[in-house]
Amino acid sequence: MRDAVGNFLSGAVDCLGVRTFADLSLTWSANRGDPVLRAVADAAKIPVINLESALFHPMQGLGDLLTVRSHLDGPPSDRTIALTWAYHPRPLPMAVVHTALLGFLRAGYLVNLAHPEGFDPDEAILQRARDEGGGRFAVFHEMDPALRGADVVYAKSWGAQGEYAGGESRREELRDWIVDLRRQALGKPAAFMHCLPVRRNVVVEDEVIDGPYSWVEEQAHNRILTQAAVLHELLA
């Protein structure tokens, strides 16, 4: 791979986009080092863009931040984003929640992270969130208190670290972790965000995602704008 990336691809294109999902057949510790992405980046002689790895999804994070900033005026420290786990029938990667958590905190927002016990994101990411967010970061093991008074609820499912490499799962007990109208009303009411694609009436009710406070289509559009901006900065 080193020769193909370093010699051929680096001479044929101006940059590379690499998307390497987490491999849930391996342990989380084996995934978190992003070995494929790092190998490509080390071999390439041109810019390499992370289009989603096991640890991060920066392109999604930029689109998310543009969406929030387009709607929420005033000091970010006066605005609360509830970032919540939601039920999904199978484990999914943690890249989106890691990126959203650190991105919103670095932008100055208050962030409430909600997830069932045992579904903690990567500990190193959580420690960075504590260090950088300080009093602007709180963790909840129930959804309702995290959403109370929030300006935005961002729903995303992810796999527990214990589910990697064929570990046991208790997610079937957690089907009530869904964003419905009652929970949305706990906010101001809370605007709804999701990175898409989404399982309707599993992660979020139709009435929420199709409702007047849904920003999901704008999120998708903003991915195009922010990725174009990244390419412009890299290649200008």
C-alpha cells in the first residue's frame, strides 16, 4: 500500500479522501489507533482528508457546527446542546459522537452528553472534553434530564466498547432511548439534529424529524459547503 499511495496516487491526484469505518469484529483498542488512515497519511505525499475513521468524523463535525452557528445567535456559552445516544438494533461507530462532543465544546457551547451506563465513548476523548469544557460539560445516564432546557438535541447511536469483537450487548433493553415529541418539548423546544441516514421511529419519531424544528436536511447540505471549503483551503 505504501508504494501505491506514495508513488502512484500521490502523483495522480491532488489530495486523497479516506473513509475507514471502525471494524467491530476487532476490539475497540485495536480500532482507536486508526491504523489504515495513519498508514495512508504516512505514505502520502499529498493532503489526506479523513472522511470518517474509527475515532473521528471531522467533515461531519464541520457541517454540524455550521448548522448550529447558522441558527443560534449570541454567546455560545448561553446555548446548550444535548448530545444523546439513541437505540439502534446493531452497534455503530463512535466517530460522530467524539467529533461532535469536542467540536461543540471547542466552539464554546454547553454540552450535555447522555448515554446508558456502559456506553461511554472513548475515555481519552472524554478526558479531553472534561479538560477543554470544564463546567460547560456534563454527563447523564438518562435522556430526559440532559434534554431539559436544551436548545438542540443531537441524536446518535454508537456501540458500547464491550460490544466490539463479538462482546455481549444489552441494547435490546434500551429501545426507549428514542427522541419523541415529549422529549423534544423538554427543550425550548429543542431543535433536532442527526448525521443521517437514520432509522425512523427507532432513533427518532417521524413527528420530530419531519417537524418544524428539524435541521437534518440543512446539516446534509452543509456537508457539501464545508467540504468544499476544506478543499479550497488545501488546494488554493
